[in-house]
Amino acid sequence: MANFAGIWKMKKSENFDELLKALGVNAMLRKVAVAAASNPHVEIRQDGEQFYIKTSTTVRTTEINFHIGEEFDEETVDGRKCKSLASWETENKIHCQQTLVDGDGPKTYWTRELNGDELTLIFGADDVVCTRIYVRE
């Protein structure tokens, strides 16, 4: 089983603004979000299949605790409440499907894949994909 634990620094991001557009975030909020999320600080703690992920930006901090295979509460990138279910896609890749608690919206998910000391985070909203590459500090 891959060890995702560590402090992660983003080195590359693609399509974050496009993802926010697909989620219906207005232009002004997108501008703020893109600037704030340009240098996130990510801390991951892992104990077997139990995960804690804290993502901090200048505007907001999110924390999730989850166990692979057990539904948990979190928020989509744009802050809507959802039920999420994470599963192993491969021994180095977690896939998490999100289901909105209220209302309609794009089908959203995230994946985290570990390749050595590089972590690839993918956010999806329908057919729009945002890719963020992190390196372990």
C-alpha cells in the first residue's frame, strides 16, 4: 500500500479556472479562488486505510477524515456539501466519488495518485478535469 503521508507543495496546476467555471462559480470569485489556490499547503496523514487531509490556502482551509470504503461528509471544490466514497483504483491511486447532498450540479470526483515523491491530484466536474501536481517537502 502506498504511503501518502507528508507535507506537499504544488508545483503545477492545469485547468483550475475551467473547473470552477464548470461548477458555476462566477468570474469574480474564480479570480479570488485561483489566486488563493495557487500555492496551497497540503498535509496528509495516513494510518493504513485511514486518511486525514488538510489543505490550506490564504482564503480557506479544508480538512477531511476518511476511511477507504466508508462514506464520509465533505465539500466540493466550490463549497457544496456532499457525501463521498473513496476506494483504491490501484495500489497507488485513490478515487473518490462525490454525491451532492442538496440540489443538482455536475458529477464531481477527485483522485490522488502517488508516483514516488510526486502526488497527482485530479478534480473532475462532468467532462472538465483539473490536474495538480505536488512534490513531497
